[in-house]
Amino acid sequence: GQSLEQPSEVTAVEGAIVQINCTYQTSGFYGLSWYQQHDGGAPTFLSYNALDGLEETGRFSSFLSRSDSYGYLLLQELQMKDSASYFCAVRDDYGQNFVFGPGTRLSVLP
Amino acid sequence: NAGVTQTPKFRVLKTGQSMTLLCAQDMNHEYMYWYRQDPGMGLRLIHYSVGEGTTAKGEVPDGYNVSRLKKQNFLLGLESAAPSQTSVYFCASSYSVSGSTPYEQYFGPGTRLTVT
């Protein structure tokens, strides 16, 4: 089976940088994905790491270390609109299903 | 393109009633999924489908049934609703590239279901 752990809440101020960590336990591994979900909205895809290292997409970056079963999402130049919940997700042993972490609620303060 | 759409957006049921949630996607995706999300929690997979005519159980399938008669549609049925099924239900779809496993999911707007 799979399990993922994330901090439940993170708070930061506008313009700052914040890192949201995700540790996982899986018997097979097909990559780590990140999703953003605003209150009342649907999750939207942010990034994906299949290999070790950093992937950058604008203000967002995602990092993966397969040897440590660890990844993080880095948000730079925080804006108020970044206040949302962020979920990491892995695929199951067969690569068909997705298992989501419990989510981290990010609050950006003025 | 509309992407992934869900019908209805809201519904209130009484215990024991039945209903069907409809998910439709116009992206020609092979994979489709039904999740439920409870307050303050992540998404839990109910059922999924890897292609037309195929379905499989996810993490929390009890009390739900699904069908995928057409590639673009994935139906979730509740045969006898219970208060424990009060939740927000999300449908999602994904695709594979050159036979690789999918990694990006596209979500519908959700259906808020309350069972009293």
C-alpha cells in the first residue's frame, strides 16, 4: 500500500518563499505529483517529478529525492491568491490509481 | 472544450434513496476516476476505469457502483444512500502518452451531496 504525509498547515506572508514537504511510502513508485485546491474549487495539477531533482514552473518548483522518499513544493514570491490547499499524490503499485496526501493548507498573510 | 463536467452540482438525498452522478469529458481520455473528499481531508478513490467498458474498485468502493458504457462518460451510482456518504464527489480523467502511465489528472467541479 501507499501512505503520504504532509504538514497540515503552513502560514507565510506575501512576497515570501514557502516549502511544503511530502514524504511517502510506496512499494512501487511512478512519480510524485502536486495539486492545488482553492476553497470550494476543484484540484488543479501543478507539477510532476518522475526523477530526482528540481522541476521549475514559473513561481512554483517541485523537488524529488527518491532515495529519501521525499519531495517538496516550493512557492516563491507568494501572493494572496496562493492561499489554498496543496496535495501531493503518488500512483499505486500498478501505476493506474492515484493516492493523495492529506493536504497542506497554506495561508498567505498581507 | 468543456474539459470535465459533472451533473448535478448539488443534491440532497434522504437515507435510502438512490441517485446517479454523471461525469463527462471531451478530451478523449482513457482513464476516469471518482473520488470523494470529506472536510479537511484529501481525496479518496472510490472507483476508476482504464477504458470503455472496464471499471475497478478503489480505496472506498462500498455503497457505490459505476459504469463506463461510453469512453466519454463515467457514472457513479448510490443504490441506498447513507449519511456517511455525505461528501463532495469529484470526477477526474487522465491520459497516457505512448503507453506510459498517466501522471496528470483533470478534475471536474465537484458534486456536493448531502444525505439526511
